[in-house]
Amino acid sequence: MDLKGKVIAVLPVKSGKTEKGEWQNQQYVIETEEQYPKKLLFEVFGKEKIDSFAIREGEVITVSFDPNAHQFEGKWFASNRAWNIVR
């Protein structure tokens, strides 16, 4: 899916370690520029992608993302993981 909007929030990087190594994840919020704006929280996974996308607050971007939901221990979780950014 694609959505175009202005970046209104850049959240802190989260990181951790697993058996496979270290990981980083960063979340962002964009707001569409329609009569009735919508907001989308999306995430970028991996230090390389975070660095290459270099998303800044205030810029207008088009986000290509995959929405996903999964269940863990009886609770549901959702994410919108970005795989491409176009300025």
C-alpha cells in the first residue's frame, strides 16, 4: 500500500539483541493533506533502512508499506512496516 503525507512525528529508535544479532526499529507518523486528514503510524526496521531513508519531521513523503497483524499470547498486535520511501 502507498500513502502520501507530511511527517509530523519521528519517534525514538528502539533497539535490542536476539540470537540472530542486534536490531533497530524506528516509528514515524505522517498526516495526509486531504480535507479530512488521516494519520498513519508506520515503522522502519533495520539500521541500514533507517539510515538510508533518513526521514525528517516536516517533509512530505510517499510511504510504501505492508500492513500486518499477528497474535501473541492471546493479544493482537498490528504494524505498518515501510519498505520504500519516495520524496
